[in-house]
Amino acid sequence: MGDTTTLAAGPVRAPHDEWLDRRWRLIGALLGSLAVLTAALMVTTGVRPATYGDLLSDVASGKVDEVAVIGVDDPRAGDRVEVRWTVWAGVLDQYAQVEIGDSRSYDAWGEETYTSSGDPRDTLRSLHRGLTITSGPQPRPTFLFAEWEVPGAVALLAMGTWLGTLLLLVGGPPPWRATRWAWAWAVLLGGPLGALAFLLLGGPLGVLRPGQGHRRVTGGWAFLLCLLLLPQTWSTGW
């Protein structure tokens, strides 16, 4: 019988990951930079939705020294005004809607549009005697993106970044950690937050690359997780 020669098996190479290619890295870096820029512009130039209860808490705790009442100079029964105030060291602006009327059936700490039985300025002054309250006419209409009031240019940039991320998900390599359908639910239902999660963890930015053979979240589970973690889906308000 002849001698049998056994060849040593070479190291098993992991399959090539297309997200490591230069072109996908550049696209991911571009969209990631636009996402960071969009978030910064939304915080510095936009107005975040809040509740009248948030305003009462901030005024009572002394976090706010000035409030703007926008809509009418002398609110009366039936009028609706918007109150705006600034937190986070004068960086983040917030707004809430207040309607003058009967407030007995409304919760000031939870309603999106609170109904006040009187002038909200009197209530605010009772909480903070040194509070500065300004008033003025309704400003020019602004665009809504994820319920934030932002300038038109910022809304277009945010919408373009979100759409570009969605197109990258559809046309790019297989994503990490979850299937395309799973990430699609996150981007569609989670809006900017879902898009940012995909850029960071789905492969485009290459953060914490998962090991070979890892299990991926499927579309059905992702849909359920989005419904649980995001009880209110985002709205662009177009």
C-alpha cells in the first residue's frame, strides 16, 4: 500500500465584509457627519415640544428666568397661545400650547395642549415673582420635523439625511446585527433615532463589529421592539 499524505488545513478565513470597503466607509462617514450636523442644528435653531407641566416645573425650580407668550398680546377665553422657554444653559428652546378656557377636565402636567382657566402669565408669575414674560404676534410658520419646529433649511437637511440613510439600508451590503427588514422598521418607526442607530450599529460606521456567525434580529421581532420602545411614532408634520 502506498503512503497517504495528509495536508494540513489552512486557517479558515472569514467571509469578506463589504462594509469595510472604502466606498461604503465614505458613504457611512458622510451620512454620520450629516446626522451629527442635523442634530446640532435642531438643538441650536429649533424648538422642542414639551408640556405645560414641564414649564411649570422649570419655572418653580428657578431654571427659567424668561418666558415668551406668542400668539396674542392679551389672551382671553377661546384664544390659544404658545409659550416658549429655554433650558440647558440657554441652548435648548422648548414650547407648549395653552388654550384659554375651562381647565377642570385637563391635566396640566400631561396634556399636549393644556386648557387654562385664566391668563397663563398670572400662573407663571405666581410661581416666580422675578420671571420676565415677553409677548408678541405669531411668528412666521416653521417646518416640523420629528415634532420639532425648525427652519426650512434644517428640515430639508434632516429629511435628506434620513432618506439617504434609508437608501443606504436598501442598496448597501447586508447590515450587521439585524436583517434589512428589522433595520427598516427601526428607521421608519424610529425616525432620526432609528437612522442613527443603523449608522452606528448596522455597519456603515463600523462601530463594535459583531463576531462571525452572530444571530441577527429579524423583522418581526424588530417591529415588536419598536412598538414597545417607541410608543409614539415620529411625525415629520409635512
